[in-house]
Amino acid sequence: AGLVVVTSLVHGQLARTELLAQVQLLQAAKAAAAATQIEGFVQDLDQQLGWIDPVANPAQPESAASLRLDFIRLMRQVPAFASLTWIGPDGLERLHVSRIQLDRVASGQDLSARADYQAAAVGRTYYSPVAFFQDSEPFLTLAKPLAGGGIVSAEVNLKFIWDVVARLSSAESDNTYVVASDGSLVAHLDLAAVLGKVNVAALPQVEGARRGSTQFLGKSQSGEEVYSAHVLVPTLAWLVFVDSPVRAHQGAFDAALRRTLLVLAVAVLVAVVAAFLLARTLVKPLRLLQSGAAAVGEGRFDQPIALASGDELQQLADSFNRMALALKASYEQLEDKVVERTQALELEKQRSHALLHTLLPPDIADELVRTGRVQATRHASATLLFTDFAGFTAAASTMPPDVLVAELNEIFAAFDRICQCHGVDRIKTIGDAYMAAAGVTAACEDHAQRCVRAAQDMVAFLEQRNTVSAFKWHLRVGVHSGPVIAGVLGTHKLAFDVWGDTVNLAARMESAGAVGRINVSAYTYHLIQSEFACSYRGRLSAKGKGEVDMYFVDAPQPPAQPA
């Protein structure tokens, strides 16, 4: 009966867990759909704005007139653009076309102090915080540099994002809302909360998401418990949340509980009846077996069980007696065998632990030993480092295999020591490629700086080695930062790995780099620019990614001089 009770309770808990997992999966899918639509909306606006390009001489009047026609056509094609402004290389307004204001041509206003101009003038795409036009509709400023000179700045009506939230929300069930990086509401079913500039950073699910947590249980603004799922909008660093009140799912949970209780009641009744019937025929033989087992347990092997029932129980008693005789013969040697086996198991355990620490990062290996598995984790911000040797295929075709392996082993062993020194984890090697990461096994704020410092030491090591080695190796290094998923694959052959678009773009940074240089993405550059001097390379083609802003790392920034 006890086993039946335990089994029923476990079944009930599993049913509740399955229902909860379905709720979480559905909410996560809704959040991902909303985030994808928002990301696609922003990327499309960015691409549309990229078609704008004034003629070579922006000072000529016909240039402004031609660009004005381009602005009008673009605003007709993209209703989200509320206004378009061309600011020249000198920071003066050349042209302003708007749906809600009068157009201005060559006004000469000095707009060089505006944030959109200062960001786009140095080659970066600018996204402003959300603002509200006359406290009614949300707007976002998008600015890009123009190849023909200056920048183009667009005021974007975010009503599209409100429509996405409204379609996925309802008063009775799911509530979808968008939160900016500072915790303020961007879009919500309750328009008054957005216009009131409500900050929801203190809500448990928002606070957890900003720390990179996947916390599922949270609270609404009214204090009601909710199930919450979220997805990041990478371009704007916004978070899309889908909340569902716990009470909305209580009916399904109660139904599962009632089914479990019914099954439990029937099972207990059947078990009690069966136990009563079996006890009448089995109690006496079982007591004899019990007393014989107790005698063996006390080391008295010369007291056989005298049972003549003529059934399976007698066969069991005979087998038990033979086992007791065998135990008596081997008991003297048993203790030595146990000690020997225990020592062998302990040695094997130590070898297994040592092997795990050579295959996996220390924290991952310890977690695997402690829990028997490694939980896959999502990291909102980490940095990937890729290296590769230029001309490796040609060198490998002429080099003896044992020499080639020895060369790679020496270089990669040095890279491992460099990574360990800077708190960077080696992920894997593929041929002549070396992949490492920071901020994956252990969260850290300076993961980008760690990878760049490790990359500098790798380049310096190889340059020094080339001065004394017969074989000269030429290294390319690429670094990119962003969200990744990390986990362990396999059961017999374990491998720690990371996945995500960040990994692919980091590999593109390496392949688009140059020998002896460290090529970093714009995302990584923003993280390291206060510590390292970098040279902007421009928007270069990356296979499968289009044109990407890239920088070469030159040297660490000198310390600031006191005023």
C-alpha cells in the first residue's frame, strides 16, 4: 500500500510538472514570436534607411532636392517613418521631411550635439530610448551614417510594437509587454502604465531576466503571482515578457490532482484486499524464512530453514540453505575482497575525476561529478575567441605528420596556459582552429577584456616563437560578444560546447581578420573601448551575415591623466 501511495503521488507530481512545462513552452513561444516580429521590424527599418545616399556634392541645391524625393518615397513605402532628417558632415541640418511638422530645406540648424549625430557620425547605427509624442504615441530615433556624407536620422512610430502586444495579450489570460534595458515599460496592454513611464525593474521576473536568469514564477504589478517567460530583442536590448496568472491554470492542476486521488484510493483498496488474502497463506512460511535470514545476518550459517510446504517457498528455502553453506565457506575471505574492491573503485573514481577535468572546464566537471549531469544554460552576454593559422593546408601537406602534431600540441598547450592565466575557458580545437570563451562557465563583467588580453598574449607568443622555430606560423584572431547557450553533449564521450549566432559571428571575425591582428565586432568594441585602443575597419562582408562593423585592436588605452 505504501508503494502504491508513493507511486500515485509521484504520478500526480509528474502530471503537474508536465502541465507546467506545457504552459512555460507556450508562453516562451509567444514571447519568441513577439521578439522576432519586433526584431524583424527594426532590422527592416534599418535596411530601408540604408538605401538613402545623397550625391557626391551635398552642398549643391539639387542634392537636397533629389534626397527630398527619396525621403518622400521612403516615407510612403514605410509608414512607420514619421520624419527623416539629413544632417551634413559639418553637423548642420540640410533637409527635414516630416508627416507631422513643416518640411525644412537647408535650415542650417547646428545639430552636432544631438546623440544620434554623435553616434552615427563615427560609423555606428544609433537607437534612442523610447519617447512619446505629446504623451500619446511612442517614438524611437534611428540614425545611420551616409556614404555620401553626414547622417540620416529617422523618427520611428512604434505603434507596430503596440499592435504586436495587443494581439498576444488578453485581460483574462496572457499579458504581453516589452521592457527597455533600464526596466521601463515600452509597450503594455495598459496604455496608462506606459504613458506614466512605469518602471518594472523590481518585478521578480524582470529582475531575474536582467541578471540572465530563467526564473519562471513572478508577480504582476498588482502583486498577483504569474508564470512568466521572456525573450531578448538583441538589436534594442529590450525584453519581451509573456505573463499568465497562476490562478488561470489552477483548474487544470486541480483536475490532475483529483484524478491522482481517485487512482490512489482504488489502488489502496485493491492492495489491502490482496494483502489480507496473501497473509493467510504466506505468513507462517515467510516467518520461517525471516528467522533463517536473521540467523544468516548474525553470522550463524549452520541453522538451516526447515520448510516442507512443497511449493515455491520450499524451493526458496532450499536455495537459501545452499547459499548459507556457500557463505560459510567464503566468509573468511570476504572482508579482504571487499577492501580490495573498495580500493579499486576509489582508484577508478579518482582516475575518472582526473579525466573529466582534462576534458571539461573545472566548474562543469565538478557539477557533473556532484549531480551526475550538466544543466544547459543560456548566457545573455559572453565572449567567444577564435584563432586559425593562415596557410595551414599548404604547410600541412609538406610537413611530416608527427612534426605537424608536435607543432600544434606545443602551440595549443601554450594557448591553454594563456587562457588559464586570463580566466578564459578553452572550448575545443578543430584541426588548426582554437576556440575559447569567457563568461560561460562562470559569469563575469569583463569577459570581453579577458578574451582580448588572451588574444594579445597568443599573438605575442607566436611572434616570439617564430623567431626561434624552423616553422613559421601566422595567426588570425577573431573576437565577438553576445548571448550563447552552453552545455555538455554525449554520455560516453563527453564534450563541452557552446551554440548560438554569437559563435558563428565570432568565427566570421576570425576569417575576415588579418595575420597578426585581433579582429573584433562592434559589439565587443563597445565593451572594451575604455581599455583598448582600436582602429575602425568599416563595414566588411562576413559570410552568411552580410556587412558587419569590424575593428582591429591596437593596444591597451593609456591611463587617464589627472586634470
